[in-house]
Amino acid sequence: MSAIIEETTKSRASGSKIRTVCEVNLDKPASEQPRLHNRWHPDIPFAGTIKDGETVKIECVDWTGGQIGNNDSADDVKNVDLSEIHYLSGPFEIEGAQPGDVLLVEIVDVQPFQDHPWGFTGIFAKENGGGFLDELYPSAAKAIWDFEGIYCTSRHVPHVKFAGLIHPGILGCAPSAEVLETWNKREGELIACSKLADRHVAMPPEPRSNHAGASDPDLKGKIGREGARTVPGRPEHGGNCDIKNLSRGSKVYLPVHVPGAKFSVGDLHFSQGDGEISFCGAIEMAGVITINFKVIKNGLEDLGLKSPIYIPGPVEPQFAPGRYIYFEGFSVDQHGKQHYLDVNVAYRQTILRVIEYLRRFGYSDYQIYILLSSAPIQGHIASIVDIPNACTTIGLPVDIFDFDIMPTGPAKKLDIAPCAFETGAKEGVVNTTSGENSEHSFGGGLTYKS
Amino acid sequence: MSAIIEETTKSRASGSKIRTVCEVNLDKPASEQPRLHNRWHPDIPFAGTIKDGETVKIECVDWTGGQIGNNDSADDVKNVDLSEIHYLSGPFEIEGAQPGDVLLVEIVDVQPFQDHPWGFTGIFAKENGGGFLDELYPSAAKAIWDFEGIYCTSRHVPHVKFAGLIHPGILGCAPSAEVLETWNKREGELIACSKLADRHVAMPPEPRSNHAGASDPDLKGKIGREGARTVPGRPEHGGNCDIKNLSRGSKVYLPVHVPGAKFSVGDLHFSQGDGEISFCGAIEMAGVITINFKVIKNGLEDLGLKSPIYIPGPVEPQFAPGRYIYFEGFSVDQHGKQHYLDVNVAYRQTILRVIEYLRRFGYSDYQIYILLSSAPIQGHIASIVDIPNACTTIGLPVDIFDFDIMPTGPAKKLDIAPCAFETGAKEGVVNTTSGENSEHSFGGGLTYKS
Amino acid sequence: MSAIIEETTKSRASGSKIRTVCEVNLDKPASEQPRLHNRWHPDIPFAGTIKDGETVKIECVDWTGGQIGNNDSADDVKNVDLSEIHYLSGPFEIEGAQPGDVLLVEIVDVQPFQDHPWGFTGIFAKENGGGFLDELYPSAAKAIWDFEGIYCTSRHVPHVKFAGLIHPGILGCAPSAEVLETWNKREGELIACSKLADRHVAMPPEPRSNHAGASDPDLKGKIGREGARTVPGRPEHGGNCDIKNLSRGSKVYLPVHVPGAKFSVGDLHFSQGDGEISFCGAIEMAGVITINFKVIKNGLEDLGLKSPIYIPGPVEPQFAPGRYIYFEGFSVDQHGKQHYLDVNVAYRQTILRVIEYLRRFGYSDYQIYILLSSAPIQGHIASIVDIPNACTTIGLPVDIFDFDIMPTGPAKKLDIAPCAFETGAKEGVVNTTSGENSEHSFGGGLTYKS
Amino acid sequence: MSAIIEETTKSRASGSKIRTVCEVNLDKPASEQPRLHNRWHPDIPFAGTIKDGETVKIECVDWTGGQIGNNDSADDVKNVDLSEIHYLSGPFEIEGAQPGDVLLVEIVDVQPFQDHPWGFTGIFAKENGGGFLDELYPSAAKAIWDFEGIYCTSRHVPHVKFAGLIHPGILGCAPSAEVLETWNKREGELIACSKLADRHVAMPPEPRSNHAGASDPDLKGKIGREGARTVPGRPEHGGNCDIKNLSRGSKVYLPVHVPGAKFSVGDLHFSQGDGEISFCGAIEMAGVITINFKVIKNGLEDLGLKSPIYIPGPVEPQFAPGRYIYFEGFSVDQHGKQHYLDVNVAYRQTILRVIEYLRRFGYSDYQIYILLSSAPIQGHIASIVDIPNACTTIGLPVDIFDFDIMPTGPAKKLDIAPCAFETGAKEGVVNTTSGENSEHSFGGGLTYKS
């Protein structure tokens, strides 16, 4: 740093316990807990107050509010109610924060609950949620992960163990009325113009299952009609950015749009791969996040920010460069069609290359799809100007496997227990180069049951 | 590794000099040097023979064949003849390689020529080449970089110094006739269907400036008519993948399509950022690459490969996680239009966020555009399923600057000398949120003068 | 790994809480808690049983058993009773472990207690404990550290903040009777032969303050007479090795000497520098360690082990190479005397070089001594054969400071609050090159009040 | 950095070749080349002049001046003439440097000669040179290493390949007359007081084989009588510090004692392990170092320096923490004798633990001794205050082996070709815990034939 920084304002006595500003109850419906909410709106009442400079603990439910169970069936994933998501903790008043300021959020810790040491990764069914590869893998599937300290393992994806790059999928400050209006307008225009008949391209405000925190019924109604859904991250405030590296020790610089900031956080992930490709792709969990808050007055202008920035923390799990296998993908889809510099197509192809590589060891395609969603894979945009092919790469860390996956010859197939499936689904290897009759190889993304 | 590997076949006596299989002459036109070529075609004659297990040195010209000079004008960039690119060294026969095999290429060193210690980064003019931001930055511009050992600096982008993540932009084996036909067909269909009136979406075979190595005139004519252009990387062989981490010590596993492999390499980069966004975005240079070659018999099937994979080398320049600033971008373009999960839009927005941040310190937008193309920035796909917004991030290493760019407050503007421009161009700050009247915010990429 | 490893034996149901095998009570004297002990002896009764393959939580008091308070006086450090140390948790029976086996201890987490988020670093007075620099810094001093998630700060060492490389200072299996006899014999010979009049060179068995766990009075008496002190690490079992990198995720391979292994652990450190130079030099704390245990039958012979080995975990705080300043020291002491390849002298000199460097910024020598004991400094043996000078280096991470310590010119002195001192002690800068009338520049180490 | 730094003074035109200030001839005796010297003395004439801010190339012979051949006998090592060592390039005048300044030496590259791509590691015979383990391994032995780009391999230590952490073993500025006198006095006193009958503890000035650069005979005589030997590093100027991390990109801050600095450099190492334990332990080579020089006026006082400091470069070969096996050693020697906090004893024991571990795979002890001297092993001082045991650790990177050395069970013995030996020497496994009748387990270090 370039200058002597003022030392942290200490808001509590040395040695005293960190204050928990929000407790949740995992045995009670999320929809009944007043410090949770599931829409973005400037009028949701404050769920608590935090001092400028203070460090607090904030408890969070998992993003679905407990809809997914620790069992061996993916029927709960298949039937998940997406109108409920995401349950966030907040919004919190940060004393002194005003529009134009930047809220500096230092994530000093994220932990699962001690008595709830597990999480889940889901593949949503194509007709309810979908995901980046739903054209190829339309069934619902699931993996349960067990946590032991820094590590996780899953009976549904055997022979894998890794340290969590633990982080919140969502954090941000509430939009102002003007920002909210902008969101609803531009996303509404996309919905209006979309020609994708079988697929939702965005989610408009949805009164059903709206949880507006401690709002009274009138306000709740308004928020249900106007409140922005939490699914997309948005440039003005961040929100559901799902950045895997926003982990312990990270500093996030968030634009403030309303007095008091109205900061919310949730969607805790024990780990995630770049892209979070199966949509419910991270290792989703309930837990506690510990954050220090500081207000940077006039920060938006002083720092030239329009969207959040962040500085990663120092304790990311380390793999050496030489302990990754990198796969390359290009914007030629699985049907042989050439796309013009389309990174989405290239990234999907890169994922398919990893699936082809790993299935040689005995994993099902669905298991690999889950693994690439949840493990700390590195997804890079390699080249984006070499017409007509964009090129992306995925780095797969070899040390998360308890057997050798290095490219030294034919693979020895292991006898691997399956992941959880929806009732009646058949797993198996999908031919990833032909046969799928789809016009949507360029798209992907979420669909949901209305 | 999981098994005792056979030790490297030694193809030369201990202590003896490494053989140079291809020399180039920087004082002679590239088009006249028989060990160079600039099209992909199975019939280009071998430029030399390399033993299975051998390590050789291969000299390369810069990708343009010397069209760009070490001076302070970008007129050479503006007028570059893109029909000539890329001049590659090869194709080399690797003894014993057959279709279905994998060629294991270990890049044990890449160096600029000792007596030619400089390179260049160009921004192509919108009407000749273009680039990822050509709608906003249509003028030609240039930076010359000086090399000193592992480091580079530029009088055109002052206050920056970094170690090169030195690599070849292009390496691959020749396509078979069938593979070549596939390429020409699918890219031809894209060209036929394109509705982008002002922009080339792909480059068909081009007889003009075709350099077919040591071909006789008849063969040269055929190659000119059929040979695939070298601009795009392609899934079947890699080619111009422009992966910044393919550096010293990397092992690349390349599909073999023709007997003898016909391996070619070129487009050496002293450094590049993820995306190589300005198209001539890397630090382009002439130099020498040292490679060990090994043939993996039946490798394609045994390893389950359809596209190249690679394992990075161990000597990548290291920055700690906490010495990056990460910028976030979403698929809402600079005109406020919402795009559906479009990573290209998101990545362009991410770049604009960095430009806005760095211009506070006194750099021009063009300088930052050059810097982000050439410095080792990390471009990640963060989330790709949160409809309608894709999110990408760019990690900017702060330690490449000789002043502090950390987000600690208002920036102190430096007095910074400009980059090189085409005659008559005006530099300056572009308003990156409005005013540019473009319908192509979703596209980008290369255009060229016919 | 070279082979398909058997997956972890699961000793509990998926999703269930991790069992705590040992609870401690910070409000009760450590000497009265039956699952603690403070001597090494094969006969201390088991404090609990752990299955082969099981993961458990083990609570630990701080090494002194609570003698040091969160306050601004170092009188408690000055008067610490070292006959009580170290209070360890255990010994635990690991089912199936037998002499000749290796106990594989995977440290999956270490945490301070949530309601006790602080620790301490002490400089022992020269006449009671001493330390590596006690000839120069004979007074007792102290720093209290506050923990917030992964980070710590101290009002006694301002302008410093870093992530803990959290670890146990002590872990090991009980000695057999034969091993214990060897220890007492060889350390007794050292004591018998020592010519250092003013300094204890080793600590013989000491009945006073002996805590033998759940022993009955007779057994307790025996253990007091025979039990080895916990201060030194020892080659046969590890013990108090004080290795700063034995952190989260590390795997330690411990020799087993008695049936059931009798594993003990304690002396938890939030962080430590290489050497732990002030003796109470780590950031000492009470807390919880979570460990997975596996028995490797016949491991001693199969692995060729005589002493423990370990493999570090993946989440060590990361600093880039270029964010360290390395200091060099040689075996010429502060009086100008040449020593023969003496690494101890060289390391002391290296420390003094750091003290001289950092005191320019306003820190007192005692504060720097505390900082180098507790922050993750890298202490390397550089060269050990270049007669007569050994050379050692210390790497000081610059990013733990909130101001710039890079060697760019004269230092700007800060106004820095002092550390805690014993009553009557004067802090100040010590002339580290002359004047200290000492004959013990070659030695150092612990002294204590009898 | 804390402030806007002045950009590098450019001392040559952009794109021009870097000047070579010193050329050597490997076919001519080192003793006849006037830009080399092998003593430290303020009066050795300048070998060239370098501008403040300039970057130059400096060629160096290997430290022995070519005494060791690329062959399979270690007789040349056995009979090496140590009175000749080390041949350094210089001394160079740095314009403007004065006593009290600091010379900032940025090592921007180190390379072996292209036509001399090999180096050697030697174990000196106990009676001529010796080494850290000469009591146990008294014979001369040798390994020849072949270089290919960043990597090295050896027919004498098969199944190993690693990237060089390439660096100069020696660099420093000439002593003033006063500093030289101090050296001779304090080392002379050590020699006078030594009671080690069979072992040289330091090397006094030695007229034989003195090479005083371009001195006339009178001056050469004086330098032979007074000049300090180059073997030890010394605190006042650095010199032969043998720090393995002083590699490409490192910045070294060197005290200046005479006008013009009289900077010398040599003893280039392709790689070295911490301690350089076999004395000729690095991979010794001839080659070229490229350095940028800057003078920091009044730097000694402003930076508070008494000895050199350095900041490592960014391109160190990377291994993840989890890809090291760490061995622990304590200050109990191989005869079971307890030493008092003796780091030298602990480090020797740590080395013996690695030897015992690796010999299970079929290596001879001598091969492992060579490997630990030359490969980038990490040697740490773990704890230095836990009386009576010092503890050190050695981290052995597993990825330098082409087979799996992880501690997963009994080792499969390979059939490994031997290293080079002196005529008549027998290799074999030495019993490292008993039998060696030595009183010098506390010492070690260099001996030489008079």
C-alpha cells in the first residue's frame, strides 16, 4: 500500500466474542424468518445495524432454504421450487453509508455450521432450472458432500477430496428505486424480444414465494410485484456473481445505492468451479460468514467504480501449475457447427473434453458434470479475437483425485458408485459429439417450471 | 505420476549443443524462406526431420514476418497485410508419428533473439483487422517493448515492468485432407450465413500472399486455394490457440493427423493477457523455441482426446492472490442493453471496468487496451448460468506497476508519455457507457481490408 | 499418488457432527482436568479412544494452562511457572496401533475458541525461560493478539495484520519405557557435562507441577520422577517440534512406540515464525484441533522412518516471492568474533539485521523480536559448508504491514504504541553490535527459575 | 511500492543488443584471463566500467576454472586444486558508486552457454575439501548434469528432472582495506584457536594460485599475501553466500566499500539445495549473467544495512505445499549424543533422514547426497529454543522424480545406474546411526590438501 493506513477502528473490546448480527434456525421454514429475504428491493426493512468498522458474524441458510435433503434421491432437486430462491440474510444497515460511497467488505471467515457439516450439488432437470449442459444431461441428479475441517468428500463422487475455496455466492447492497427500475426494464425487454420458445431467458418479478423480510403485508405485496429476482448478478451491485475466489480474506468493494447500504449476503458455497455450470453447481451449504465492514466515503467516484471489484484473500488452496491438466475448447459445437467467436460455445466444448477424459476412469457423465461444477477448476478465456474461433481452457487439478489421472496412457477403469438421480432416470455415457437434436447449442442457462 | 516412466530417450551426446532444425533470417523476406509457411495444409513439404525423443531448437520470425518496426508510428500496424499471416516454422517430420498418435511437445525454452531484444503490441485499425474493442477504439496504435532477460518494459506504456510468460501463440500438427475439408466447409457455411455486413466472420482460403514452404509452383497454387488460414485455433489440432500459459516447461499433447505429424510452430509471444484482446495483443516477437518431442502411439484413443490438452510449466511468474485486483463484468453492454448469458459481452464489460479504473492514473484508454492485451491478466468465466447475466472477472496484477494502484482513494494522475498512433489519430478517453452508435456490441473480432 | 488408494474408512454417518473426544474448561485449573497432562510417559492413562479412520475434535488449553492474561503488563510472563508446561490433551488410544506402526495424523482443522478469540506472544525474562536473544533483550515483554477469522492483529505490535498459519506446536505418540530411558540418559549426560553456569541446557524430570492425567497418586509419583519434560522435540516421536507449517490439511506420519499409540497434542499456535525465537514466540492460544487418524501397519520399516515426516496442507497463506525481503546473516557474532560454521550464530545475526531494518520505522526492538517470533517469517539455512561462515536467511513478508517497508529509501518513523513490559522494564533500542558483555553469543535458549 | 519511482535510466537505445562487459574463453586457462580473479582485495584493477542504470552481460567460467570434466570418473573432483577457487568475473567499476552507497543489482537473467549445456555436482574427498557429511561419505564422487532449456537431468542421478533455480553463488563488492584487515584478523584468530586437528577451520590468504586480474607482478604479490579467500560469504559484503533463491529477477542490495564499488560475480549455479551440503554441491556451470546496476546514494545508512538484503524474483519453479515431503531432524547425533540447541547437528540429522527414505528406492547414499546438494530442497530452521533440541526440516519436492516417492507403503526398488566415483571407491549404503567413529559430528565443513 502506498500510504500509512489508519488502523482498523476497533468496535469491540480486545478478546471479546464477535457479535452475531443474524441468527437463523435450520429447523424452521426460511420463509418465516424475518432476517431473511429473497428479492432485491430498496424498501425491505433493515434486519440489523452494523457499525462502520465493525466485524460481525452473519448466519445464512442454504440458498433453497432447506429444500434439499441428505439422501440418495434427486427427486428433491427435480422438484425444487425456484420461486423461493435465494434466501439471503439481511438487509443490514451499515452506519454512515450513503449513495456514492463504497462499502468495503472484508470476508474474514466462512464456515459451515458445526452441527450441519454437509452440503449438496445439484443438476437441475432441464424442465425445472436446467443448466449449462441441459441439452445433453436433462435429468436431475445430486451429490451430497461431507465436510471435515477444510476438506470435503462425497459418496456420490467417490475418489475425490479437496479443500474448499469457501465463499458466498451472493453479496451486495440493495438497489435504489432507480437502479431497480433499470433492472426491470432491461430484463423485461430481453424477455419481450426472446425467441427461445422453450426457455426462460430472464426472471421477472414474481410475487409467489416472495419473502420480504420483516415487511408488513402491504410492503410485501409491493416488493413481490417490483422486487428483482436474485438469480442474476448485476453490474450495479454485484449480487449473485458466483465468483469462486471470493473466499476467506477477500476484500470486496461494493457500490452503495441507498442510505445505510442495505447489505445482504447468502448462497454460501463450500466450493465451486469457474462457471458454476450445473446452476446448482457449487457445494451449497448453510453456515456462518464473518465480515468486517468499512465505509469508503465517495468511493464510487474516487475509485472510478461502476461494478464491484475485489482482492482475493491469501489462503486459497494451492496447486502447482504442473499439477493441472488444461483442456482446450473452441467455438465449434458438438454438431460440428461453426460459431462466431462465441465463448459460451467454446466453454461448453471445453467441459465436454473434460467429461470425455474423465469418463475413461469409470465416472458417469453426470458425476463429472457435478464435479466440474463444484471443484475448484480454473476456467479461462484464452483467445477471443481469432475469427471465427474463441478458445477457452479449463484447468483440472489432479491432486483432488486419490488416483492418478495424469495423461500417461490408457485409463484403468474403477468401479465407482453412482451419484443420486431422480426416480426413473438412467445414467450413462452421453455421446457428446452427435445425435442430440438441439438448436440451442449456443445458449444454455436456466429454465423453470411455471 | 503413477508408474515408473521410461527415462527420456537421449538423442544426443551428453554435453553436446542442441541442434537447430530451422534457422531464419530476419534480414530477408519471410516469404522467401523455405522453412516458413503461412497456411495449414497436409501437402506442405517437410522443412526438416526430428527424431522421436529429440530436443531441437526452432527459430521463428514474428507472426507478421517483420512488417512492424521499432519506431513511434502505428502506420505500419494500420497498413499491415493480414493475408501474409502467420509465418510459421515447419512443418517438421517427427519420426514414427502416425494418425491416431499424440505428439507430446515439451516446450523447454522460448527466448527472443539476443541481438533483437524487442517486440510489439498492436491495436489494429477497425477497418483492417480490428479487435475486441474496435467499436470503441477504432484507430491503429502500437507499443514497442524492450526485453532485458526475463523482463520487459515499453516507452509506450510507461511505469510498467513485468516478467514474460513467454510462449508460442501457435503450435500444432497439419490437418489431414479430411480435417482440412471439414474446416473449409464449416467456416464457409458461417461466412455464407453471416449477417454482419461490415465485418468478416471468418477467413476463407486466400491465394494472395500464400507461402507454402518449399512447395513447387503447382503445389503452391493448390495450397493457396485450399489451405486453411492460420488465424483461428481449431479443435482438431490446436493451432492458434493463443494460450498465455503455454510457457517454458509446458507439455502439450497434440493430435496427429498425417504421417510424420507435420508439426509447425510460430507466433512467439513474450507475454499475453487472457483473450489477447487487441488481436495483435500479445508482445509479438521473433525468437527461438526449444522443444522436446515424443510420440505417444495410439494416444488419441488411449487418452480420450479430441482436442489438445496441456500441463503448464513450473516457472510461471508468481503474484500472490492478494496482489491482484479483480474486476467484474456482466452481460449488460455499454448501451445498457441486456444480453442473454453472453460471455463475450461480459468480458468486454470487464475490460471496460479496468480501463475506467486505470485511466484515473493518467494512462490513455489505448494504452490500457494495449496493456490488458499483453500483460499476464487473468480472465475467468465466473458464472454462466445465472440468467440472464454471465459474469466474468479479470485479475490485474498490481506488481507490474512501479506505482501503487491499490484502491486506497483518489488516484494521483501521472504525466504519462503516449503510445504510438497512426498518423492523424487522436488519443483520449472514450466514454465507455454511451454514445457509441453500434449494433455490434455482442460481436467483435477481426475485420480486414480486402 | 501411485496407486488406487482405499477410500477413507467412514467412521460416522454422512452429515453427522464430528465427535469431540476431549473437552477442556478454560475456567478451571488445567492441573485439575483429567484429560490433560504435562509430561511424556508411557503409563499415563488413556484419555479416550479413537477408531482407526476416525475424525475427532480435540480441545486444548494454551500451553501454560491459562497463566497469561489479556492485559498490558508482562509481569505474568516474567513470573510464569515453567514447571507446569506444556499442558497437552490426551493421551488417546488409537485402536489397532502397535509399536512399529506409523500413525497418520491428518490435521483437517485448527481453530481458536469462538468465545476466546485471542492469544499471546511472550518474551521470557532472561532469568526465567529466556530466549534466543536473551543476552540482548533480558526483560519480559508480551503482545496480545486479537483474532478475526483467518486474521490476527495486536495493539502491542501495531500496523501489522496477517493470516494465521495455524498449527499445533506439539503432537506425538508416547515413548515406550525404553525410549523414555534413552531420553533421560542422553539429556542427563548433557546436563552433567554442561559448562554453562548460568543457563539450564536441558530439563530433567521434575515432580513439581507434574500433571499425569487420570493417574492415581502412586502412578503420578512415578511419572513425576521419570516423565520426560515436554519442552524439547525429540527425534523418536516429534513432540514439541514447533514447525510453523504443520497447519490445516497437513499429514503427519508419527512413529508408534506403545500399544494404542497414546497420542497427545497441544501448544496450539495461531501463527509462528521459523525458529519461534522468543521461546514463547508463537501466538499461543487455546482452541480446537480436528484430526483424522489412520494406522499404517509396519509403517516404520516400510517407510524407512526414524523421525516423523509430514506433508503440508494446501491452504498456507500465500505471499509472492517478490513480496519478501530476505536478510542475510553469517556466523560472525555481534562482537566481531568469528565462529566456525555455526548456524545458530548466523541465524541470530540474521534476526539482528531484521531488527535494525525495522526499527527505522518506529518499532522498539522488543516489538520486532515479538513479531519475528510470531509472524510467518521464512528461516532458511543457505550455506553450511563455506568455512568458516555459515549463512542463513530470513524472509520477511512485506504484506503483513499496513505501510510500505520496501527498501526504497530512508524510513519515515511512525508513532507506534509500545508492547507490554514487565514492571519497571525500559524498552528502547539495543546496540546490537557492541557493548553487550556476554560470553554466550554462541548459545541461547531456555533458562528458568528453580 | 510506496511512491512513484523514477523510471529506469535507459543507458542504451531501444531494441539494441545488451552490451557484454566481460567475455571469457573456456578453451584458455582461467588463470590467464585478465578479467577474472580469485581473491577479494581492494586493489585488483578494474576489469571494465558500467554506467549507473546500465544493464550488461557478464560471462563467467565455472568456479574451478574448468578443472572438472564431463566424464564418468570423479578423480578430477578428488584432485581438484582448491587454491585456485573461485574464479570470479570483475571487478567492475560502477560509475558514481562510493563507500556508504548501496549497489542495487537486479539479476535479470542467468544462462549457461548455448554450446556448453552441462554442469557438475561434486562430493569432495574428505581429505581435499570435504563437505557436510564427510565423516560418513569420505570418497570423491560426481554427477554430470545436462541442460535443456529450463530443465536438467543427469545420467548419474537417474529418474530425476527439474527446472533450475539458476543463480550466482557469489556476488559482492570489494572490501576496503579496513574491511579486509578485519576479515584477516578475525579469521586468523579462529585458526589460531582451533582445536580441530584434522580439519581446516578457515582459509588464510594464500599466494599459491592467486589470480589478481590485470595486476602487475608487484601488486599481484601483495594481493596474494593479503587477499581474502573467496570461500566464505562474509557479512560486510555478501560474497559466497550461496543462496539458492538469488535467481532470475532478484534484486540484491550490496554494501559499497570502495570507490567504483568493484563488483565481482561468479560461481554460477544451475540449481542448488539449501545448505549446498556437499560443498561442490550446486550444479556448477559456466555461463552468462545479465545484470542491471543502480547506485543508491547513502543507501547503507538510509536502509539500515550491515549485510546484503535481497528480494527474490518472480519466476521460481513452483511446487505446491502438498507436493513436498518434509523431514524432521533434531540435535541428537547419529551416535545418540545429545547436543545443545545445535542447528548444524539437527540439519545433518535431517539430511540423514532423507537419505534413509530415498535409498529404499535404489539410490546409493552418494547419489542422494548429491541430489540434496543440488536440487531445490527447502532447509528450514523450525525451532531453536526448545532446550536441548534444535529442530530443522527439509522439504523434498516429489515432482522432481519421474516415479512416485509419496509415503504410501514399501518402496519398489529401481535398478539405478551409479554416480561417478574416484578410482577405487566403493559405493554403498552407509549405516547412518552407528559405527562411524567420529568426534566431529558437531562440525563438518571444508578440509583441504596443503
